[in-house]
Amino acid sequence: MDNLLEKIVSLCKRRGFVFPNSEIYGGVQGSYDYGPLGVEMKNNIKSLWWNWMTRLHKDVIGIDGNIITHPKVWEASGHLENFVEPLVECKNCHKRFSLEKLDDPTKCSECGGEFTEPKQFNTLVETSLGVVEGEKKTYYLRGEACQTIYLDYENVLNSMRLKIPFGICQIGKAFRNEITPRQFIFRLRELEQWDLEWFTHPGEMDRWFNYWKGERMSWYQGLLNNKEKIRFYEHPKEKLAHYARKAFDIEYESPWGWAEWEGIHWRGDWDLKRHGEFSGKDFTYTDLETGEKYIPNIVETSGGVDRTFLFLLFDAYTEEKDRVVLKLHPQTAPFKVAVFPLLKNKPELVAKASAVFKDLKLRFNTVFDDRGNIGKRYYAQDEIGTPWCITVDFDTLKDDTVTVRDRDTMKQERINIKELVTYFNSKLTNE
């Protein structure tokens, strides 16, 4: 679809999904706020992931780690040494770019000017802690959310009386001093990640790597209308980290090409060994049944919440003859149900519709709308992805039935008010 990214950016601002951060002051590049509909949709997505991970999988539990950690964490993780990009500046317009992300490294993509010599640039975001000025110490906002999982691994293992294999998952913010944030919320300076670190016996890595690879692909496919737009990309062996035997990305076919959505990584024992080396802690695990001792190996799945939000909008956006509709999976849609009185100027219809709304909003995220004519109300809800609309009309006053309209098919059926909760629960469960 032509200009899909521009259409999504426009819809997000117009309908209250995503706003530019600090817009009244000119904005901050690569920084966005989630509006009333955006925060509902984002929370729905995170809730789906969390419940899928922790309720539907055995031995996966969650934590919520701190954003600021001991500075040694980032030394041990390799970020201070390796989280580095070559930076170039245009001599003409003075804009700065990551050399590795330029299509043409010989000239500025903005004005065609000549670049300076590259300089190394660490993308960790620095902060400082301390009471007295001049004595504050340098700390870092976390560059990836997963490090706190490694830091809390042994506390979780002991407090929850677990045994290998098991997983720790987390949803959390990460911060990257991106030189050239771009593509709306695809590449941000403040982002949100969801990670699973699965701790297992070294001899079981192949089994669990393939298991989680399949599980994660299946989960994403379940949210998409266009399943052909998602694929695996295998990292070539010459580009693998020294500790990895294999690594795959789940990619989405975005308007600018195939883009990384989530990584499935073979991390081996590298993370626990490194933190053990820098902290002096021994992470050797003893199998109480066999007496075998080893440092657990790790399969990691790490994806972007913001990217998931964006890709689901790309997938859902549909232009039909006389309407724009977001065909979102019902469980991710900001509102599940919209309730309308057929006419705003009929108090008896408004009162009945208000009673239906009051009952449903206790069970589903429901919105009440009495603005404009009924057709415009339908199309407004279509554009924000509301799966079902209820209209209270004069027949409702006679027999307590309402019209329920389906977003995708636009088909309507009469349902008794007493059956609405069961009806929508069934729809959401089947989806």
C-alpha cells in the first residue's frame, strides 16, 4: 500500500494512539507518547504476551527489574566495549548519522554533503547518582531489559524453589542513544522490550532453542491477518557472536522492507559466566538428582513492544471503498465494544443505551458514542479497530434486543441484552 507509514502516523495522532513527545516545544527526535487509545492497545498487547508466557507455559515466571543498575553490569555484559557505533557528521548541514545504517556512506542523504571522519559513539545513555555535586558517579540507563534477569537469576531460583529448566520473563524499558531514530516508533531512544531467558542444561540447548523458536513464531502469527508477511531470518555463521551456535530473527515485511521484530538467541553460558567473573559469584548449578554440576545455558527470546504495536497497525490497516478500518485482533483492540443510542434526542433510547453501556463496561473495555449519525459512528469505530458496535433502537424498548454489528464483515444480528456478555465472551475466546 502506497505511503502506509505516513497513513499510520496520521491516524495515530488523529485518533489518539501515538503523539510526538514535547510537540509544543518542537518535539524530541525518536521520542513519542502513547495516547488514550494507544496505551489501551499497548497494555492489551503486553497482557497477552505476559499471560501467554506465564500462564500457558510451565516453569516460566516473571520479574520487574530496575532501570538503573550497578555500572559493572554494563562492563560485564560487554556494552561499554561493544555497544558502539561509528558516527559521521555532514560538513554542510551538520546532521549526524550512524555510518553502519547509511545506504550511501559517501554522501549525506539529506543534502548530499561530505561527511567527517567517523568517530566511535557509545549508545548507552548515561546518568549520574549522588548527593553532592562534583562527587556524583556515572551510571547507565539500561541498554537492554534482559540484564536484570541475569542479575536476579539466583534469587529467583532459590526463592521459588525451582530446578533447571525454567524461564524468567520481563517486560521493561530500555534506553539507547540512537544517532538516527527513524520509521516512527520502530527505532526509538526510549523503548519497551519483552524478554524470556530460558535456563537449561547445556545438552538440552538444541531442543529448547527449536521449541522457543517455534512458539514465538506461532504466537505472532496468531495476531496477524497476513501471515505471509512474517518470516525467519537466520544469522549467517560468520556474523554470530562467539558464544552462539545459531540465532534467528522473526522479521516483518514493513513498508521499508523486511524488519527485525524479535530475536531468538543461543546465548550459551556466556552471560552467567561474565557476571560471575565480574562479581566474583559462582553460578554453578548442582542437579540434586544426578549430582552433575554445570553453569546453565540460556535460550533468549527478545522482542520489541513498540515494534509489535507498529507492525500490528500495519497489518490491520485496510482501505475499503467508503471506509478505513483497523482489522485488529479483538484482544488487542483498544475498545472491544461501542454502544450507540440510535438517536441522541430520544431520552428513552439514551437511557437504555446508557444502561447497556454501564453493564458491559464492567466486563469489557466499552465506549459510549451518541455523536453524529449512526453511519458516521460505525465508521469512526471501524477506524480505531473496535470489533463490535451495539445500537439501541426502538425495537429494543419493546423486546430488549439490540443490533450487534461486526467490524470486519459489517453484518448485523439481533441479540438479547441478557445474552450480550456470553456472546462477547464467546467471540473473544474463539478469537
